[in-house]
Amino acid sequence: MERRGWPDADDNVVCSVKRVTEFGAFVELDEYGNKEGLIHISDVASGWVKYIRDHVREGQKIVCKVLYVDTAKHHIDLSLKDVNEHQRREKIQEWKNEQKAEKWIEYVAKTTKMKAEDLPKLTDLFYEKFGSVYAAFQKARFEDKSSLTKIGVEGDVADAITKVAIENLKKPQVDISGFLDLNCYLPDGIDHIRKALAFANKVDSEDINVDISYVGAPRYRIHVIAPDYKKAEAVLKKAAQSAIKIIEKDGGNGEFFRHNEKAS
């Protein structure tokens, strides 16, 4: 998605290589209306560069760091060597996400019958407040539409964005496990253990899943899937405590282990 204006120094930007010369490479900044930038040969790679085309070539999609911007002269200096592999992958993913968001926001504009001149204003608002359009959809999905309306987005537009976000973005999930030893030596001990496990399996939230499986007497595995580690740990602990409380009340005993290796 094209951003109006200019990048800032130290920003990482996605570029398309248009022309390679002996002294450097001319590129277009994909996210900024294809504004032109220059990578001097000294900023192409670390060390001495004998053949510049060994490092950069026409038609290549690359990620560069912005060194200097002169808006009056429409000049941008860039560095390829100052972007490591992790930064490159992160920026490419961010760029791909923005391409998705561009299609989503255009669909929202169409379904809400937004005026043509209002769409750029909306995307500018998202860049200003959230840093990207994709981030606005994330806000709507993982928080709620109030994160949009409170910055001035119309209610019907916020509803449409939230609907698209729910359809296209999955909530992040983590899964953790713990192990529970339950013993009850009464004649109907197995019934008491089942009762204890039933209490352990009770969950109050729709976005949390608890699964309990048999490992081998007297051990059971509690597997929790939740939106984040804090919730997952809390549910795991509560499930274990509930089972132990019930089994001890019925004359048995129980013990919880966070990891299997600690329980062995």
C-alpha cells in the first residue's frame, strides 16, 4: 500500500531495483509511490565490492535502510548492507501484510459506500495512529471496534473493518501442558478420579481449550490452548488445583507437575 509523504531516516523500506551502474543502484520505494532512491556502491555490501551486480541486479526486490532524505531535491540515500536477514524477512512480511490490508480496506470502502476522497484520509489516519493499515485490522480483531471509533472512524466503517478482520485474522494461540498424578484407593476410586478430572476440565472462556488425556497410572496430561501464556498458565494451574481439591476431599491425593521431566 502506498504511503503519502516521505520515509524517515533509519526506516527500513521495500525497494525494486530499476537500474544498476558502476557507482550504485537506483531503486523505487514500493511503499512511497515509487519515489526513487540511490544505493551508493559503498552501501551495497560490507567490504570492497568488485562487481556490483554480484550483490544487486535489475528487477530484484530488496529491503534497504534509509540513510538520508532531501524532500526539496526529491533525493533519498539508501543502504543495503545495513539490513540484516532478520530485518529483511520482518520487513517483507510487513509489506505483504500491507498488501492484504489494501485489498481489505478497499472492500470496506466499497461495502460502506465510502467517498473516493475519504479512503486516503482513512489510511493516512491508520498510518498516523497505528503505523500501518494492517495494524488497524489487528486492533479491530484482537481488541474491539472501539479502538477504531475512538480515533474518529465512523461506526459503520469500524463495523465493516471488524467483520473483515474476524474473517481473515486468526487470534494468536499458545499451548502448554502439565501432568497430574491422581490416586484414590477406595473401591470406587476410579469414579472419584473421573469426578476430579471433570472439574479440572471446566473452562469459563470460549477462547480457551482444555484437554485431559491418560498417560499411564496414575498420570494424566493437561493440555491448555489459550490466546496468551498468562491465561494458559492460569488455566493450567486452576485445572490442576481443582482436580487435587476434589480428589483430596474424597480421600485420595494428587500432585501437579508443570513438565513431564520433573514428574518422572
